[in-house]
Amino acid sequence: MREEVLELLAEICEDDGVKEDMELELFESGLMDSLGFAEFLVELEEQFEIVISPSEVERGDINTPEKILALVEARR
């Protein structure tokens, strides 16, 4: 599942670097914005049946690929 989530993240961010640098600051680097994150959450729900409401998380909880993976794993 880890690889699939990273692939989805790379697709949303339009950058394969997110699969290699787990500490990459997605928002600071401009790879993701709030609209992109909302799109990511919709895809997570559709592909993996994981529901995460944008109101449940703060930007600091989801600002790196590693933190996103941890959140997804916690919701499985």
C-alpha cells in the first residue's frame, strides 16, 4: 500500500521526487496546495476506502510524504 500511496501522491504533486524524499516539505516547496490535498483525500477514499476529512488534520500533520504515510497507515 505504501508504494500505491506514494504513486498517488506523486501524481497529485506532478513530481516523482515525493517518492524518494520522505521529508520533502510539500506545501513549502509548492508541490501541494489545499486544493491538491483535497483531491488527494478524494483519491485515497476511492482507491483505498480510507476516509480522512480535511477538517481532521492540520497542515503540519500532512506536510511531508512520511507524515502522510503515517496518517494513512493509522487510518487503515
